[in-house]
Amino acid sequence: MMQKAKLILEDGTIFHGQAAGSKRSVAGEVVFATGMVGYDMSLTDPSYAGQVLTFTYPLIGNWGVPPKDYWESEKIQVAGLVISDLTIIPSHWQSQMTLDQWLKKENISAIVGIDTRRLTQKLREKGVMLGKIVADNQNVDFWDPNTENLVAKVSPTKPIIHTPFQGDSFKGIKIGLLNCGAKRNILRSFLSRGVTVYELPWNYDPFENNLPIDGLVISNGPGDPKMAKESIAIIKKALDKKIPTFGICLGNQLLALAASGNTYKLKFGHRAQNQPTIEVNSKRCYITTQNHGYAVDEKKLPDGFKRWFYNANDNTNEGIIHEKLPFFSVQFHPEATPGPTDTEWLFDYFMEKFK
Amino acid sequence: MKKIKKVLLLGSGALKIGQAGEFDYSGSQAIKALKEESIKVILVNPNIATIQTSQGFANTVYFLPIEPYFVKKIIQKEKPDGIILSFGGQTALNCGLLLAKDRIFQKYQVEVLGTSIETIEKTEDRQLFVNTLDQINLKCPQSQAVKTVKQALAVATTIGYPIMIRGGFSLGGQDSGMAQNRKQLVEIATRALAKVGQILIEEYLDKWKEVEYEVVRDKFDNCITVCNMENIDPMGIHTGESIVVAPSQTLNNFEYHKLREISIKVIRHLGIVGECNIQFALNPNPKWDPASHFSSLTSSLDYRIIEVNARLSRSSALASKATGYPLAYIAAKLALGYSLTDLQNSVTKKTIACFEPALDYLVVKFPRWDLAKFLKSQTEIGSSMQSVGEVMAVGRKFEEAIQKAVRMLDIGFEGILDEKAPKVSWAKPTPWRIFAIARAIRQKTAVEKIAQATGIDPFFLYKLKNICDFEKSIKVSKQKTHGTPDTFNSRDALLLAKQLGFSDKRLTTLTGSTKDKIRQLRHKFDIHPSVKQIDTLAAEYPAETNYLYLTYNGESDDVVSQRSNVKGQMSKVIVLGSGPYRIGSSVEFDWCSVTCAQTAESCNFSTIIINCNPETVSTDFDMAQKLYFEELTEETITEIYHKEKPSGLIVSMGGQTPNNLATKLTQRGLAILGTKVTSIDRAEDRSKFSKLCDELDIAQPVWAKLKNVGEAIVFAQKIGYPVLVRPSYVLSGAAMNVAFNPQDLEAYLLAASQVSAEYPVVISQFHQNSKEIEIDAVAKNGKVLCQAIIEHVENAGVHSGDSSMVLPAQKLYTQTIEQIKKIAQKIARELNITGPFNIQFLAENNRVMVIECNLRASRSLPFVSKVTGINFAKLATEAILGIDQRPETRDQRPDYVAVKAPQFSFARIKGADPILRVEMASTGEVACFGDDIYEAYLKSQIATGVSLPKKSVFISLAGEENKIKFQEAAKTLFKMGLKIYATAGTAQFFKNHGIDVTKLYKIHEHQKPNVLDFLLAKKIDLVINIFDPYFKKEFDDDYLIRRASIDFGIPLLANMQAAQLFVKAISLKKPADLKILPWNQYVTFKN
């Protein structure tokens, strides 16, 4: 018999469903994502650390779980999971286990069988909320992950040097990847272009440690960017050195902050694979993957920077670029996984700075 | 670029298999998009039943064939700035390509808007297509034609085993096959090459997944994929024959987005501006090494691009309805040069059109077949399309959606495990296969075994298994509780059943409980479906849309309904749509439903449409104030009714499906507007209606209600054969038959009892040589407001849907017309009709008999409305809603004639006998205008694809009577200088009467000169084959001739009156006599 579970929001709303996965009680910030594919990638995306993730697409688990090499980090990162209809028997040539087995194995709790559309509407109207999955009547306290430095929790502890997969067009080029919770596909995107990558902990200063990097990439990551003070300090140094610097998602916000701009929290964020993103002064619109709760404040753009991309739906900032120097960043995910690959060219754009 | 002020839009003509109502949807949206830009729209479409040809849509409408000859003349006359080719299916595209070939667009400076001719050619020419995609290293299936076994082996080596061998087309694929190795290839190729000169060696993609993407591009190179879809049936089954889900369910992120990326590469490379559909085959088990490096994953994506359709299509209509994204409307705007970023998302009105819809539900599309309607047809489905319509079900579980889809088909099944489904093998693809699979799973056949044999992904099969397991659990608990509905003693159990898509009726059957128990229990537990919006963005942004569906996998309603009938306030009505297109119910009822909803809206009513057919205009999000994309079943309509609390339901505009529900809905306490349900029953129930006729002293053919076969035979003997067998409450004459002898009668009675067991079967005298006439009328409180009398070309014995109709009637006595009007008024008064009705008559000399009466909109309502200029559907709606109006009468007899002609799709139905019978077989219709019947008839024939004979005619007439009747027409053909071929008997008869004919041997005689060789060599331009139903021996050879004509694409006339009229028409009219005049130059609009 299915074990019952409740999803309780901080405004007192209760959803009744069944417990799945580890069937523990957990708390976090409840968010929703509207992408229809790639649950395996979203679950392992460190940007979701501390969050109870709701998939608006109802059928989840259809293709099971691929081998670890295909995940976006080494483990499931979400605090909890909310699903409408969990597929018990998946079918895919890559599948190693079912989603439920994976959740159990990784000790992640889920609630299934609730009206995720109603939940989404609630979050859209009232903004993201704290919430908790209560299984087996074991109550837990609400917990606001944004009060903590989540970046520190998901970032590696030691630098790692990665040698390229293939190609020699950028042989000898070394870039630093400031891993604030990076998705693996950012790393893969560089390695497949023939670049050597120095993967750095969020607070590891490559300049102080004399690492021979030619450029800096600032990854995505969870939570409030203002928490990652040490990362901001490192980025400032890169800007001083005028080496090519490229920020992705949280990296967009950190670059803005490092260049003395500002950020703020969005009502319910963008977590989707269908966000129309327009390049300034063009008729070109890209469909992008996004996963962020904070945004760069355009009212206070850093000196020398201009708006590069913006969201066609709500006009929020989607990227900034320096007028002269090779500094730029985007709020969306050019590495996709999950989502459309429309903006993969940004990696080539960055690499051109080394030619 | 010059400013576009006037655009010529090509429609798709008559509905036929493979090209149905979806193009009414796309054309209508295009017209809307163009008119918003103040562009004048000239529409060419002979399909008079469409919404796009209604008043108030296009600025000018030509009911003329979509043929280069006519379109060129229209261009000369109208001088448009631009032409749009991609909204009228393959018909419009082909016509455009032919015009371009003749450089007509250049000559008259007409700009082709949207996708260019050059691009269209690249997608239509197979070799050009393969070469084009090869330029950007994209993969198409490898295929090569060979003439020897040696060549075959060489090609097979390059492609790699297993390979597919395809024999010549005309052999019907019987020499095709798959070869695993060299030895098998030699075997199959040798056998095939012994019969045909050339075979195809192809890459074997059988059982690969079939996936489609709908891709949009603007001229600034912005691209989006609006939707992807996965066919549950794998490669080998035409996508029109497949059960399809959207979005794809078994593709992971890599597969989904890599195919998306390829789709965008394709649309960019081809340079399409607007919309295209791309079909992929995807290897479900690609070679890969789980331990291999991540970066090798992309190379393990094993796909082939099967085809690209550079136009709106059936799939794009489905994608549009599945996502809420108005594809056709946007494509039309892009053709005018807009950017995707300039356009708004018309659903949210807050976001832009340049995005990809996110769904928070899934849809299941299920085809509707009518193979049983065709004599001698086969039941296997495959790589060519045979289905006649489809439904789309929306749900938040696959189980919910597919069970809803089954009910939407309107074939009497309550779910995927309904015992009424024919017990066929699950291994063979047939219309019933999914039911057979579900049954096999229920009977413990291993899912993996079925998956392997059918190529259907286990994902879907396991979801079906969930339904099976649940049914089993009901059975177990039923045994425990001795069959009482206590099976559902908890709310959770019943809720789960509803979430898995079980209907109350099915649960009643499964639990063995009494009628209504489940419904009462459901109400006790307060289990009701939730109303959800299809909002394109998965609730990310608030949406204004009233595009809705119901689900039991939900906890709250997205929209709250206001009660109707607050004093002085706007009232609310629900219009029931027609459900899936099928033989006997198609776009004409969509026209009626839409006209009804729009009329109600203009009378300040709040309007709601319920329908489940993605190929319709009525399911466009802006046709009514609310649209429920839902089942037209008692249970669902009642749920919606209680949520919406309307003033009432309109059941008379959507054809037979809603009409049949009237009684049951009334019993549930729902208000039906218009004619009372008791009256509907008196007209529909054969025996009640006959009694009514007797009481009103209205003549009718001798009839009797049947008790058993013995009595029937005695009765038939008494009144004399032939006799007509017909069940009550049926559409398009299902199981209706003419029996010429007792053996026939016995067989037909059996068939009739299977179709409709609930209602009585009646047999009546069959009048072979009478004229058939019908009247379409609208009455209010029993008083006729308007009427139109239609004359059939064909004599009785041909279903009215298969008959050519003439309006105004040409050959009726004034006395006959007066009698008909009188009878119509009598019936209207007796049944106190308020709304539309139709009565069919037989006339012999001046004697008029009633054969049928329907108190609902008829198939011919759009025809009579558009020909008379009196909108019958509008008038009927106003009558139903109680709006004051004056009767509409035409002042005088018009100086034009219109002919409505049926469109058949026999070529699509393997083996079907293309004859006209009392059971309907046509899939669509056209109507054209002329100064006289000959001009109108000829135009209408050309519009259905008939080409006029230039050199020769083949004639085969069975029986002396037919030969005598046709003698004059044969003489006419002879005088026109046509060479006449005939079979032995016919040739002899004509020779005796001074007509020079050449005798050909019949097919079975296997002697030369043989008719088959002449047909194959296209030495015959027209086949006239009139058979005699009494002489069954000749049947077979006649059938072979008819079938060969269809298979070789040669026009066939198989009815005496039609053949006579056709001959007279071609003898009197030359192409130049066919006037190019728009609709409004014939008709004056009255209301």
C-alpha cells in the first residue's frame, strides 16, 4: 500500500499525495520547472540545491536513470521532489534503474500524485515559498536555504585539472572554471573544444596560486549570489587582469556584482526550457534553458557594461557584455542539458577571444 | 517588395482520406491573420461545407476546382499581389507547383508568400530532397533501385544487413520482405525480379520509433519547434494510422533536443518561411557502450529524416490543438514578413509568439477508421493512410488520456478493455490492434513479448498494464464483496479508477452494479473532474484562455463559471460538436456548430463548445467563449453542464452524435434547447415515425417492424423484393442494405442487429426507379421559417450522402414541390419543431413518399445556406434561442444552379468496391455554381478530380434495361468523336444500334485485347460501368474492372443517372463555357 505524504507550504496550504523515494520528511524552498524533458539532468543540477523541485510536466520517470557519466553532477542535488505521475516502469536503452530506485539510493524524498498545476499557480501568484514534504507524519521545520551559502556546499573542495577530450584547435589554452555548483556539461563543452580546464572551488584563487589560466569561466550555482563573496573577489581579480571572463547563470550575477553592479530576487524565477531570449539590437531570439531565482539589476548596470540579452516575456536581464573588454555573461544556460542547444555558439564565441 | 494588398489563398477542396478538415482550420486561421492586416483575401475552394467559405471570412470566394486551369483564370481576373500555397494541403501545393512550372506567377506578377517554390520543390522531389540534406550531412534512409540480383547484393553490402526489399508498387507489397543475410536476399530478390523489372533495396527501419517535429521559421532566421509528437505505432504504420502522443514520452533530453536541433538545421537549410513538419525515424536500440565517454553519446543518436512537409498538415493541426499554439495563424503572419518576436502569444496575451509551448498534460490522438463501410475492403493497416478522422484526448496520465480517446471515437467502446472490441490478433496491425494488445496483457501475455513483436515501446504497454491490473483488482474485490459496488468502499479507490480514465459506465459493468450506482457513489464521495486550461506555458504565466479540458488528476478548477440566466444578464448555451470525422459526419457539422456558436454569441449569449476533434475549426480557441476539448458522452457533458450551469444545450447542430445523446441527457435533467426530445424520438424511432406518418396521412413505402427472420421473409415475399433493411438511430446508413432475395435478407438482418441492438430494425419496400428528393428547413414552434428543396441526380438506392444534389430542383413537377412543402409543414407542426430538420422523399410521377426525417441539421445545410443566401444554421439557432425573426423566403427562382457532388476515397481503401449503395461511402463533397445544371455539374465533377475524356471511353452495361437506357448517351459520346470500347454484350448491343465500338475481353477471360491492359496503358480516359444487382454472377468481373479503374486513377461512373448527366454535360459544355465567377455574383445574402 502506498504510504501517504503531505506537501506543506509556508502559507499553510497542504497538498496530499503519496511518499516516494526515501520517504523522509524534508524542507526547502519550493520551486517549479516547466521543462518537459531532462528530469535526470535537472535533479543533478547543483543550482537546485536546497530546493524542493516541482516538475510541471506530469509524467516523470519515463526513461529511468542513465549512467552516472551522463548526470550533471555526482549526485541528486534537490532537497525534495514533487511529481504528479511517477512512472514505475521506465523504458530506455540507457536506463540503469528506475527514478524511484535512484531517489531511494540517494536518500531523496519525493511526493507524488498531487496537482502540480495547482501548486505551480500558487507559487506563481505568491512567489516561491518555503515548504516541506512530510512523510510518515514526521514533522520537520521550514528551512530557508537562501540564508546559507549554498555555493560552498555544492562546490568541490580541491582544484582538478581536466585534459581535453579531443581536438587541438585550442591546444595549450587553459581556462579556469570557477565551480560554484557547475553543471558537468559546461566542463564537457570546453573539453570537447580541445581546451584544458582547471576546475576550481568557488573560493580558490587561481591567481594567488599561480595557476596558468588564460581565461575564467564562472559557473552556475544555487542561492543568493551575494553569499558567494569570495568568488566575487576572485572574479574582480580576473577583471583587473583583463583576461577573457565568461559567466553563466549565477556567473552572470557574480560578474555583475564583481563589476559593482547589483542583483535582486525574482518573484518566482525562471525555470524552464522555453524562455525566449532576445539579443539586444537584433531581431534574433533564442530559445533558452533557464534555472534561476535571482537576476541582475539593470537599473544599476556595472560601469562599462551594457545589456546583451533580455527576456522577451518579462524584459529581465539575460546577459551583460563589456563595451571594450572580453567580459560577458549570460543568465541562461548555453550548455543546455536539459533544453535547447540554440546558444551553444557562446562557447565558440568565448574561445574566439583566445585566437 | 511591393505592398501586399490582395492575396489569393488556395483551399484543399473536398475532404478525402489523407486530406480532411484540418485544412479548413488552417485556411480559416490564415484568412483571419491576413484580414487583420487589411489584406483582401480571395479564396478558391469548392468545398462548400467549410467554415472558410462562409460569409464574413474571405472577401471573395470562388467555388471552383483547385486546378491550374481555373486558378490561372482567377489570377487573370482578380490580379492578386500574392498567393499562399501552404494552407490547402497537397492539393494547393501541387496546383501551385504546376502554375509555377508554367511561369504563371511571373507572368502575372504574383508573389508566392512564405516558403518559396524552389524550397517546396526540394521537399517534394525525393532525389532533390536527399541531395539537399546530404549537403549538410543529415541522414535520410538509404534506398536504391536495382534490376538484377547481383546489383541487389552489391547495394545490400553498402547499406548493410538487415535490409528491406520492396517489390513493384502494383503488386501490393506482396513481394516485399526483410533479409537478414545474403542468402535470404538472393531468395527474395529472385522471386520478386521474376515478376517485376525493378526492385528497391532499402535500409531496414522497421520498428524504429517514429517522431515528428513541427518547426516554425521567420525570415529573420528565428526558429522554434512548437511541438514534438511520438507515434505509439512504430515505423511501418503511417502517421495518420498511428496512435500518437504529444509531447514525446520515451525520448530523453538528448534525443529530444538533438532531433530538435536537426529540425532547425533542416528548416534553415531549406529556407522555409512559415511552418513545416519533419518526420524522423529513431533507432530505439542504438549501438552504444555504457562505459564509453560521454562525448560519444551524440554520435549514438541513430536517426533518419523520413520526410519534410513544407506546408501546414494534419500533424500541424494536431500540434496546434495539442499545445494551444496557433500555428496556422502565425505561419500566415510570417509569410507576410513578420518576425516571431513581433507577434504575441494569443493565448497568454502577455508573452510573445517566439517560444516553445510547455505542456503540463499530454494528448493522445487516436485515428478513426470506417473500413467496414467499404465492400470488400481489407482490415490491415500499414504504410498508407486509410483512417477517415481522428480524436484527441487530453489528460494528466497516459491511462486517462487513452481511455478518453477510445470513448471519443464514438464507436460504442467504454475503454481500452471494452469487450465489444473485435477479437483480432495483436500481432497484426489493424484498427483494433491496441484493444487486442490490452486484452493480451490482461490475459497475462508478457509485455516484453508484445513490445518485441510490435515495436511498440514497453513504456506504453506498461501504462496499458496499469489499466489491466486495476480492472483485475476490481474483479478480485468484487468476488470478496459478492459483486456489490462496495468494491469502492473508499474514496481513494474510486478516485484512482477515475484517474486511470475509467468511465462510470465501465465501472458499472465491471462491478456488476446497477445503473447509476457508480455515479451516485462518485457524487457521494464528491469526486468530480477538475477544469484545466491549455495555456501553452504550464501555468508559468497567467493565461486568459478558455481552452479547457477535464481531468481527474487535479484538485482545483482553473476557471470559475458564472451561473447563467441571471435576470437581464447574458445567458449561456452549450453547443455540442460533432466528434471525429467519419463517413457521414464531417466538416459540414463543424460548419453548423461554429455558425450556431457565432450566432448565439452575436445574440449576446455566452457560448461554450464541446468537441474532441483536432481537425476542426470549432476547436479553435477563439470560436466560442469557452471550448472544452472533451468527450461527447453523457457523463462528461453532464459534468460540464453542472459546472457551467447554462440555460441549456444545443444538440441539433453537431450531427448524429449529439442528437443521439438527447434522450439520455434529458433523463439526467439537462435542458435541451429547441425541438423537444420526445419529438426527436418520434422522428428517429422508425416505428414511431411510421405511425406518425400514418396518422398525418403521409405516404411512405410499405414497412414492417421486424420480430424474427422467418416473419421478415414472409413479409418480404408479400411486398416483393427488393426490400430495404434499416436499423434506427444510425448515421450514414450503417448496416442499411437492399436485399434482393431471402439469402440477402437473412445476412443483412444479422448485420443490422449487431450495429444497434437497443433499437428496432425495420424492413420496407424498396423503390428502385424513383427519384429522391429532400427538403432542408427550419421551423419555430412548429411553423416553417425557411426551406429548400433539393433534387438528387441519382435515383433511389444511393445514400443521400453519396448523391449529387441539385439546387434549385430542375426536374420536379410543381405539384410534387407543393406536396413536399405541405408534408414538411405538417410534420413540423405535429412535432412542434423548433430548429433545423430534414426530410427525404421518394417521388414516382406525382406520388411523394416520405422515407426519413431528422430533427437536426443535415449534411446539406451548409450547401442550401450558401446556395440560397439564407443562412439556415443561423436562422435555426435564432429559433432555438427564441430570438424574434421573420420567415425568410426567396422572392423568385434564381437564375443559377448549384450542384453538390460527393468525393470518394476509394483509391485509399485497398480492394474496396467503388459502387454507390444505400450505405454511405463518400468522404467529402464539393459544390459549384453554373448558369444551368450542366455547367454546375461539370465544374463539380472536375472539382472532385474527374478529368474529361479526350480520346476514349470504356462502357460495360449489365442487363438489357441498362443498355437501352444508356443507348442515347453512347450515341452522344460516339458523335463527340470519342473511341468507344465495350465488353462483349454491350459491344454487340451498340453495334446493333449503329454505334461503332471496339470489343475488349473481360479481365477474367484472360484474352487480348483485354480491358485490363487498356486500363493499365491509360488507353481509356473514362470507365462507365453500370451493374445490375440482380445478376450476381457478373459481379466479380465488374468489380475487377471498377477496382482497376480506381487503382489506375481513371474516372469511373457507376450510376446510370450520373453517367447520363455527365455525358450530356460534356457534350454541351466546353471548358471555355465554364464561367469564372465568384460566389457573390451568383448569390444575394439574405441574413
